[in-house]
Amino acid sequence: MGFIIREATEADFPAILSLIKELAEYEKAPDKVTNSVEQMRQEKDLFRCFVAVKEGKDIIGIALYFMAYFTWVGKSLYLEDIYVKESFRQHRIGSALLREVFGVARAEGCKRVRWQVLNWNEQAIAFYRKCGAELDDEWINCNFDETGIANFRL
């Protein structure tokens, strides 16, 4: 199967958002996606994305990331989402997307690449272990949504 990996453009935002929603369905949290194409356009300077394109047309995978700063190590790359449509898995598309992300991390002088995986996603966990990722089960995520941010009080 032929595919290419390239940097995303604004024209890709509808397809990227569609894959984000597909990922949310897979992760059993479809109601959590509040992002929109318009919001992505407004916030386009905050993230970068690679897309996997089948035969020069259909976007079948994404790797969305941003630069971060971690106090213990410094400049880092945070991989927010990597996702390949289910019918296109097992074609090394995820591996190709990760190679591009790690190429950016090397070129940017990053000290760490970090991402999360759900503890029940055994297929992804096995893939990340195969890549050599260190999986950490000590840390717990702390999140506030927009309402929580507005209502935060101490």
C-alpha cells in the first residue's frame, strides 16, 4: 500500500479533526472533543502535525505534537496524538509517523519525547515497547477542563 508522510497544512484541519474524533471514539470518550476547525485555525501556531496520506489524497493517519519544557530535562517534544485509521494499521504507517516526529526532536535539540497511552490499549503499549519507549505507571494525570479552569478556587 502506498502512502507518504508530510507536514499538515491548514487545508488538512478538517481531516485531522475527523481523525481526532475517530480516536476519541476508539478511546471511549467521543463527548470529550470540543475542538473545531475554526479553533485549530486560531491556535495553529501552538501545534504541528504530520499526516499520512494514502495515494496522494486521503489522510489516513496523524501525529500531532508541540514543543514543551520539562523542568528536569529542558526542551522537549510532546506527542499529543498519534493515530492511524484502523483499516490501515499493520502497514508501518505509525512507525513512519513516529520516525518523522523523532526526526523533529533530533533537529530541534530536544532532551525528551513524551506521550501518553491508555493502560488498556494493549496494541499501542506493545508497539511503544517494541520502539524502546519507557512506560511509566507512577504518574497520574491532573486535568481541568474549561469549566474547571473558570471555577478554580483555593
